[in-house]
Amino acid sequence: MRISRTLPVAAAVAAAGVLSLTAAPAQAAEYSSALKIKGVQYDAPGRDSNKCSGGNTKDEYLTIKNYSKTANVNLKGYKVKDAAGNTFTFTKSHTLQPGDYIKLRGGRGTDSDAKNVVYRQNCNFIWNNDKDTIYFYKPGGARADVHSYTKTANDRDGNGYINYHG
Ligand SMILES: [Ca+2]
Ligand SMILES: [Ca+2]
């Protein structure tokens, strides 16, 4: 239970039984992380080709955004994982200012703060075109965000992109 180490005094009092008036609304699927998954281009436009040269793995991406109004957050140590257990760890420092974002793209390329991009340095696709789950973990291993999708249920316009957070 995380109440004891993260909630301020007022909430801790409420949790102790004074009533739950100050408790956060129930949002079971949402996490309090500053960084969340903004959206995913799980199906790269065009026919999938995982060739490092001339393929389109770069067009498959996950957008991660800093939703904090005040805190800078370094991506170093954060991880993403798919339903099959394929994992990518952000090994380099990349600071996201409030409102800032990056696109984690497949394929090989040069990471750029100015261009808001980090490459997985892997030309294979990671996000399945039919259904998958996107896990996002903080450096300490706590879950920062998670979203499952299916093409039929979550991508009604069929453009291969799903938006999760504004
Ligand atoms: Ca895909
Ligand atoms: Ca869509």
C-alpha cells in the first residue's frame, strides 16, 4: 500500500478513518506518474518492413509526455514493455520539461532532445498490429502507466494510432 509514503497529512488522516472526503476519485486505471503514454502509432503506415534500411519501423512509435506542471523528469532508467515481454530501457539521460514529450521510435537513429525523439535501435516492430499491452515503468520498477488495445475496439478510424492522454 502506498498511502503511508506518498500521501500528504490530510489524506493520511482521511485514510486513518476520518472519512474519505479528501481521497482522490476512483480512477483505477490511472497512475499518478508525471510521465504517461500519450498515444501510440502501433501500426506503422504502409506495409510493415523491418529492414533497417528502407523499412518503416521508424514509423511505429510511442509518445511519452510529461504531464507535470512543475517537475522536470529524466527518462533515464524508465522502461517500456509489451505483452510478450519485449523490453526497451531508456539508458541515456533525456530530460522532459513540463509539457515536453518524446516519440520512442523503432529502427536505428540519433536520439535528439530538440527533435523529441529516441530510437529503440532495433528494426523489428514491437507493438502488435492486432492487439497488445503497453507497460511503462519508473526507474525503481513501479508502474508509471499501462494501456491495452485492440485494433477493433480502440482504433475506430483505423489509422493505426490510438490516443490515451491529451
Ligand atoms: Ca506494429
Ligand atoms: Ca486511430
